Amino acid sequence: MTKRITVPQIMRLKGQRPVVSLTAYTASLAALLDDHVDFLLVGDSMGMVLYGMPNTLSVTLDMMIAHGAAVVRGSKKACVIVDMPFGSYQASPAQAFENAARIMAETGCAGVKLEGGAEMAETISFLVERGIPVLAHVGLLPQHANTVGGFLTQRNEEKILADAHAVTNAGAFAVVIECTEPAISKKISGEIAIPTIGIGAGSDCDGQILVTEDMIGQGTGYVPSFVKRYAEVHEDITRAARDFADDVLNKRFPSK
């Protein structure tokens, strides 16, 4: 029987080899990615990727739980981490625990991710002390995009460093660094004891993550400049749909 990668195992990868991660929102995609990653993130980016929302703010706790449970069912090896959506953890540590506990219980995931640095340290500590592993997230915070003027590269070294140290001291098992100057990410990775997972933050992080749909070219909308496309799946899907429609219209499908 295949054993899942655990949070402590991911922590021990720092200094050993890079941590590999991708997003997943469905059981079928999770099954395809499972053998190739250390952890799968069920990100609130699903609001934009799957539901066509303009941002992540309208994603609900119920949505995260439904998709998180699907990813756990579809995978066997990867550690599964589920995002806490906007409004589900900011009010108080108690609110965060109630919702994180529900995510853990109803999905079977290994931990949760929440955005924020020093201001969320108390909440991270509260969760970790009660048995909920936390993946922190600093640098660009998509749930805060409205307050910082959009999805911009972060360059405030003093703040980002302070945030990274704060979440580390609070007990986070790793930290995502998003859209941050590579020199800052490199400095953070050298100073803190937990793995740093970069997304648009340079090559010196302890691991990397991408939105899978961006990575495989499934969408046709905006793609961040830091994304490397490893496939162009949208072309295959478009071609298949066109050929199917043509066969139906010309009565070539179904054949005898």
C-alpha cells in the first residue's frame, strides 16, 4: 500500500533536494499528478481557473472542502494541502481553528494554507498548537490584491523578511513566497529553517509550485510571465472538439 508523503517529510527536504508542488482541484487531475509531486495544493485559485471568477475572494469554504476531498480521493502518494478561503480565518484564531478543523475532518487533507505574515503569526501558532499543520504564504497575497493595487512583484525586503521569520517562529511547516524579488527570496531561504516554496520568486527557493492549468496550457486567459508552459493542452482540446463537431455534423460519428 502506498504511503502518503507527510508534513515532517516535506520539512526534512530543506537542504536535501527541491520540493515539487502543483495545484489540483479535481480527482482526475490529482491522479495524473500524484506520482510526480511532493504535495498537491488545493488552491483558492480554483475560483479563477475553474469558475471564471475575477479573483479568489468569492471562493467559499464549502467549495474548498468539496474540491479538497476530491483531490484526496484522487491521489495516493502526495501530501494534500487545502487553502483557507478569504474570510474564513482572519477574524480570530478561534474562527480559523473552527474552519481549519472542518477542512481537515471533511477532506482528509494533511494541512491548510493561509495568507499573511506577522499579522497571522498568532493564528498560525494557535492552529499548530492544536494539531493543524500550516503552510504559510508571504510576498504577494492574492486575497489582498485589492489593497496593494493588483498582482504586483513585491520588493519590500524588510517587511517580507519579517513576515517569513514570523510565520517560521509561529510553527508553519513551510512558506510559499509569491511574486517576490528573487534576491529577497534567496535571503529568506538562507535565513529560515523551513522550506520556502516559490511561485514567481526565483530559483533559489527550496521548492517550486505552479498552477497546473497554467503549466499545461489549458487556459487561454492571462498567464503570469514567470510561468513555463510544459504543454499546450488547450490546442488539443479545441482540436478534439472541432473534429467531434465535424464528425457529428457530417454523420461520420457514430460509425457502424
